[in-house]
Amino acid sequence: MRALAEARLPEEQQQSVVYIVDDDADVRESLKMLLESVSLRCETFTSTQEFLQRAPVDGASCLVLDVRLPGPSGLDFQAELAQRHIDIPIVFVTGHGDIRMSVRAIKGGAIEFLTKPVREQDLLDAVRTALDQDRTRREYEHRRGALKAKFALLSDREREVMSFVIRGLLNKQIAGEMRLSEVTVKVHRHKLMRKLAAKSVPDLVRMAQVIASNGHDPAASSP
């Protein structure tokens, strides 16, 4: 495949890794050449088991996966990754796809379902989207981890006050619920806001949502 100079990816994506799993050596090499032509680092594998044995990387990544493979299919492997809680965006490529396969892939969270011979720009666009998605997920997980560490520093009273604050209760109402003086509530509230570096109540509410989430940005599914 020829290089596409006009489709070169931004610098931050040049540090990413694209994994290619396909049992056809010619396909692996052509996909690798295309992606490397836009300065993307690639690693190729002949099977899903070989892919699972790879060394982990600390950076955004995605998987370009053939649907038809010896043994379990690419679609079965997608389900296996989900069961293993391995969260990596997948771009499917196949020479023998149908609507049922594509629907299953997309419902399973795939970024794209492309048929061979793959149009170069379609693959590059799909990989760009996949890497952006994985980068966003990693940034969110890092933020969530940092917030959980701060939340762990709160006292039991501060956490209780926080639970009332994010429900919209005023200091006087919280004092009545907790049978404390309003001054004491204000002190706890000031401390928890400072420890979490929350600038406002809406900011605190968003932090609580992130802390309580399962690792996926709750705002990402908002309309």
C-alpha cells in the first residue's frame, strides 16, 4: 500500500501502538506498512494467543483484528477480551463479512468493521478514532485513580457531609440530619472541599460521579 502523506497523524498518536492480528502474512505486512507510513508503531501477530502473550505498553493502543482466524474467530476473541476485562478498541477487517457479523462486532464495542481489500483512508480513520478513544479512557482512569486516592484521605464525617452536599442540602439542613452544629458542618465541608480540590458544588458532584463510576466516563454516555 502506498504512503499517505496527507493522512499523517498528530505527534501524540505517533507514540501509540497498533496491534495487528491476522494469519495472512501478506495482509499483516501490507497493513503494517500502511500504518508505519503515517509514523504509527505497529506490532503484528499471527494468532490471538500470540497477541495475549505480548508485553504490555504504557500508552494508547488499539487492535486491528481479522474476523476469520484458525480456531476461535475474531468475534469470539472480542468476547473473550471483554470477559478478561481487557479494554482495547478493536477495528475488525475481514474478507468474508456479512451484516450479522458487523452488527455483532459493533454491539460488542468495535470501532469499525471493514471488508478486504481495505480502503486505506477508512483504516487510517478507524485507527485514529480507536487510539483517541483509548487515550481518553486512559486519561479518565488516571483522573479517577487520583480522585479515589484523595477521597481515601477524607474522614468518615467528611464523607458523610459530602454525601449530603452532593444531594443539594444546605449547611443548616445537613446539621439537622447529622445532629451537629452548623459551624461544625461548615468546617467539615471546607476540609473536604480542600482535600478534593473541589472549587464548587457542581465540581464536587462531578468528582463524586467519577469516583463512583466503574471506570467509564459517565459524561461520555450523556446526550
